[in-house]
Amino acid sequence: MTNKRISKKTRVTGETEISIEINIDGSGKSSITSPIGMLNHMLDQIARHGLIDIKAEIKGDLETGTHHIIEDTSIVLGMCLDEALGDRAGILRMGDKTCLLDEALCQIALDLSGRGYFVIDMGQIDNEGEFSIEMAKHFYESLASNARFGIHLRMHSGTNHHHILECSFKTFARAFREAASFDSRRANSIPSTKGTL
């Protein structure tokens, strides 16, 4: 590893103002402020379980609900992950994790392929609360598109709304941590027969 895998992005729209700073090779520290408590909690899961340092200052219009803030946060976080990964040389590239939280069981396979693609099955869909399961699905779709990775997510079981969300974010964090890890046998080569990602 020669370069620090860090990024800082700010995005301002008519609906939100979001600034995120990350270090992929951090220790899991987080400082996250937004008007959506559940969003703060989920971003903290990514930091703690992915060992990614995240500093985020998130503001936005809540008059029409939480959609704009959650979506735009995902976009900015995705842009940060993409920039921090750089040319993706030397990484494992792929990660596959299954994690549980009580009755909730989630499996996520990731491919840091340089192409955004997503197949998301949250097991159920609702639009309840400030961070709905429907919005979690959209969060992962936006994240994959902007971070340029492929993700297959399947929630195998789960009945508690909070557990479903938290289990999925913990699983994502662990899968990303694995995929973004450096392969000691690869040296600094690109993990693709094409020579680029």
C-alpha cells in the first residue's frame, strides 16, 4: 500500500448540503451528524464494522420526508469510496459475507469491479419510519452506482425493521472491508484480465 485511501466530497443541491470525509484504512472512528437518527446509526455501522473512518455533516430538507437526505448521502458516500479506492490495484476486489442480528440474516456479495450493478432483495418492503426498508434498498442502489461496484444483497430472514436495516449495514461493511483489503500475493497489480477496473 503506497497511497492513503482517503477522500472528501461536498455536494450542495436545492434539497441537501452534504460533506463526507473517509479513510478506508482507518480504525472505525465516526463523527456523523444528520437530522435522521437512524441514518447516523447505519453510517456508524459501516464505520465500525468496515474499519472505515467516516466524518459526515449532513443537512437537508425534511418537509417532504427523509428521501432526499438519505439518497444524497448515499451518492456522496459512494463518490468518496470510488475516489478513495483509486485504480483499485492490489485489492482482493471481491467480498462475500453472511451476518446475523438476532432473527435477521443477510448475505452480501460485492465486486469492486468499476461498474455499478445491484440486485437487492431486502426480504420485505415497507415505507415506515424515518429510514424505511424501501429507502435502504435505494441507498444500496445509489451507493453501488456512485462507488462503481456490483452488489447482490439478500435478506434471508428478519421481522424486526431495525434488525433488518442494521444487519444489512453490518454485512455490507464486512463485505466491503474484505473486498477492499490488499492481497499480499497480488503486489500492486490490477485484479482484472483487462488490466483496468
